[in-house]
Amino acid sequence: MQPRNMSMSGVVDLAAVKQAQEAKAKAEQARAEAARTGGAGAVSPADLVIDVDEAGFESEVLQRSTEVPVVIDFWAEWCEPCKQLSPVLERLAVEYNGRFLLAKIDVDANQMLMQQFGVQGIPAVFAVVAGQALPLFQGAASETQIRQTLDQLVQVGEERFGLTGLVVDPEAEPGAERPAAPERPAGPHDAALDAAVQAMDAGDLGGAVQAYKNVLAEEPGNAEAKLGLAQAELLQRVQDADPQKVRREAADRPGDAQAQIAAADLDLVGGHVEDAFGRLIDTVRVTAGDDRDAVRLRLLELFEVVGAEDPRVAAARRALARALF
């Protein structure tokens, strides 16, 4: 179970930078206020590292990821590299003092979670931020690399979602029951966003597109509506496409911008993210003028669908920059 459409996706612009600064400032203020009021709801340092199983995943990971980034360490008793990595993560969880929560998952006892995350080998480290899962790294990593990754994760949590993290009190009793987090007050567009999600679930893509556009007409910076619109429009574009025809035209006309754009949409819907990105970047290199601009804009839209936190997006952005300049 994941929140409605929470994602770290979005093309950076001046408005997004301003929103990020405001979110980070609010997160810092919330942490300072919690500390000033005696650390109500504070946790013990021992509570920054928790063991999680399938039964407790929703409450201990998904729900808590709305207040603090949750780092997941997939490990097993027989895994020698895990015995090197896990103590480093545990030490850093305490050192970061509530900026992230470390959840340890024994893959032998939780095969379903391992499959859901697509873990191919261990150790494997993921994160969940505001209900959105993202891969961090797999296998051995130096402490310097781990710190850099954690710093980026904390920054994303603060700047994109205003996550305040956990207040840590060394005097708190380990395992003490935490007060329930207050429910988020309903926003002015929640009903419209819910209607858009219901339309998506019912296959009414046109209705979903219109519902998201209605929200953006009143609140152009609404990140949830931007993501939902990008997803709905992508599905709408491929809904009536003939995959064989689209791919045949793309193969026959490698320099045709519209043919490659249509094929890239199919690539992405089929889960072939790198193929979609590579196709459009290659097309940028061989086109010019309006055609090139159309390909570039579609690529940015697909970045938004996948999410800025995905390493494939970061790599494709660099490749796009090289192709353009």
C-alpha cells in the first residue's frame, strides 16, 4: 500500500527551488520546536535501528516514511558482506541523530518483501521516502560513498517533502510507544486528486487527465497533480497504439522524431526505461529545430513519470546535456 501519488519527480525550475527552500526551512523549524518542547514523541537512539518483517512493513516503513526517510538494509545471516555493511549503517543511523531510520529486513524470513523490491543479491540497500521506494546501492560500498548517499537522501526528504525526521532523546526509554502522528489536514484539491486517482483506476484516462488539469489550473505548482497528469497522459497516448506498427515505423525511420517519440512511450510503459531514454537521446543527436525540441520535451516528461530520484534519470540527464551541447 502506497500513498496516492507521492514521488520525488519533477523538472527543476525557480519555483521548485523556492518551494524546496521553504520545505527545508519548515522541517528545521519543526525539529527545533519539538526539541524546545521537551522532545514530545522523542525516540531513544536504540529505536533508530529496527527489525522489520512483512507484517510490520506498512506501519514501520510506509507510514513512518511520511515523517522520516527510512533506509532498508536487506541482509541474511549467511551473507559475509552484510556483516561488514550492516554495522556501518547502524552506526550512521545513530550518528545522523534521527535524520533517517534504519529498517533491517532478513531476506530468508521475508522472501515476499525481497521479491517486491526486486532484490537480486545482498547486501542491498533501498530507501522509502513519503511512501516512494528507491534503490540506493547494492553490494559493498565505502563509508564515504554511504555518507554521500545518505546526505542526498536526507536532502531530498527535507527539500521535496519537508520531512522533519525524528527527535532523539538519549534519556528516552527504548521501545517506548510513540504518539500517533497527526493526520494531515485535507488540502483544497484533495477531492479532485482523489477523483483523478479513481478515474485512473477505472480506466477513464480522459477523466483523469482533465481532473489533474483542473487542479493545476488553480495550483500550477501542485507536484502530485503534475506527476499524475504525466502518468495519465502517457497511458492515454499508448492506449490505442498498435505496438507492432509503432515499432516497425521507428525501425524504418530512425531520424523521424514522432516515430521515435511514439516508440519511446511504448518502451516506458513496457518497463524498458533505459531503452526509452536512449532512443530519445539518440534522436536528439540527429534532429534539429522543432523536431529536436519536441523530442527533448517528451524526454523531460518521461523523466517526470519515472522520478528524479531514479539513477537512470540522472544518467539520462547527463547524456541529454552532452547531446544538446
